Amino acid sequence: MSVSATASAFHRLLLTGAAGGLGVELRRRLPAHCAVLRVSDIAPLGEARAREELRPADLADAGAVLALLEGVDAVVHLGGVSTEQPWEAVLPANIVGVVNLYEAARRQGVRRVVFASSNHVTGFYRQDQVIPAGAPPKPDGFYGLSKAFGEDVAQLYFDKHGIETVSLRIGSSFAAPRDRRMLHTWMSFDDLERLVVAALGARDVGHSIICGVSANPRVWWDNAPAAHIGYVPRDSSAPFAPAIERATPPGDPRDPAVVYQGGAFVRQGPGK
Ligand code: NAI
Ligand code: 15L
């Protein structure tokens, strides 16, 4: 199911990471909110669909990214490394790539970016804490560090060049929550669409940091800024809780993956 279509102010939207898990979902859903959807990835994208433009590109290639943003009104930036990886993999996709994207936005006159950040920017806050949506970073690895860098790039390009960004610290966006941790962090695909559409259309966002999470009963993040951009989640992890709790015993309370919000990511990465 998709959420209802909106009359969009955007003629041509660019979706990076369009071949990935969330990209496949948004590729199907974003045409309801724009006239033309330009889709890009380093991985195969298949055939172009109605009102689509295919533009394969490596985010680490500055020239390719400059061309990618030509004629675009706004960008939904999902592309990059999406899990904890060696620095050599994170650097080109998530560090060089995000600078290439914002430099291209500046040079091509693009005024709005929706940036897929991650809860791993704040993975080293404890699970017994509730933190505000824009809490100072406590990244849990190279991946979280790269997303914190991406948020800082977004801030720089707003302060210096007026390019507005909504950075989405996405929790766990999958068809359904997969474990006890995701009962806190889950965001449905319908709520993802609601959030991205709100982030594209809201006025005067400057650089806003919002948590990408459904209306779950168990909360680690105070997502008050979401009201400012008009995001109202409608789904919840609650119906999934009984089956998950039956299937998986609570973890060892001394396990760092149980202590910290980043879960298993805190056990990976530098030095591991
Ligand atoms: P994914 O790994 O399925 O998709 C990422 C896409 O980026 C892939 O299709 C990959 O080919 C592409 N990509 C990687 N390096 C590239 C490069 N150098 N140039 C061009 N494209 C490149 O990840 P997923 O789950 O779809 O996530 C999308 C975005 O949302 C990612 O940025 C991820 O960090 C972020 N996110 C996702 C969450 C989730 O629960 N799915 C949670 C938090 C953040
Ligand atoms: C992320 O940032 C990842 O992209 C996604 O694959 C999940 O692992 C998610 O965080 C999570 O924390 O569950």
C-alpha cells in the first residue's frame, strides 16, 4: 500500500540509492509526488518505468554526480554504504559521495535535499535514555561517523549556500520489525513515504534533523521536530511485539548490543 498522492511542487526529483532496499520502495511510491523521477545507483536499475529517467552513477565520481543533478528540483539521497564496513568502503561512498552531492547541488542550483542519515549517528546512547531527535552525535562505528559527517555537510551547505536539508535519522525501516530492538526503532514503508514527502514539501526547514521512526510504544527518541515538518506516523511496532517476544528471549543485560541503542553495530567497526 502507498500513502495518498500529493500535489507536489517538484517537477523532477532525484532518488539516489534507487536499487537498494528503501530505494526500491520509494522508486515505486515517489512518482505519485512528482512529475519526473530520476533514479540513480551504482547497482543495476533495470528498465525505466513511466515518467522515470535512469542515471547510473558512482557517488564517488564528482563529474558524474554533477551531471546527475542537472535539472533536478530536489534530491532524496539514499545512496551509499548502509551498514558497518571497513573505512576504505565508507570513505568513497559516504564521505566523498556526500560532498560530491552537495557541491553538485550548489553548482546546479538545487535547493532541497532529504538525506538518509541513521540512528547509528547516536548509537552509543544507552537504551535506558530518551534523547532528542537532534542529539549530539555518539556514533557507533565508521558508518555512523560517516552519517554524522553527512549531517555536518548539510549544515554547512545551508549556512553557506542556503540549500535546505532534512536529515532523517532512520531507525530500522523494513517490512516488519525483526527483533526486540526493532520494536523501538522500526519505521514502516508507508511511514517512510510519509516522512520523505513531508521532508520534501515542508517550508523553512533550514537544516532539520528528524528521527525516522513509526509511532512505536517504546521510545528512545523524542521526535518533537517531526511536527515542525508535518510528519505524523500512523504505524506502530506494537502488533508485532507478542510474536517477537515469544520467539526471542531478552538479551544479556551486560551485552553492549543490549546496553546501547545502536545494538549489534556497537560491537562492529574500528578495532573489531
Ligand atoms: P541499501 O544498502 O539497500 O541501499 C543503498 C544503495 O546505495 C545500494 O543500492 C547501493 O548500490 C547504493 N550505493 C552504494 N554505494 C554507492 C556509490 N558509491 N554510488 C552510488 N550508489 C551507491 O540501503 P537501504 O536499506 O536501502 O538504505 C537506504 C539509505 O537509508 C542508506 O543511506 C542507509 O544508510 C539509510 N538508512 C537505512 C536504514 C534502514 O533501516 N533501511 C536505517 C538507517 C539509515
Ligand atoms: C541502519 O542504519 C542500516 O542501514 C539498516 O540496515 C539497519 O541495520 C538499521 O540501521 C538498524 O539500526 O536497524
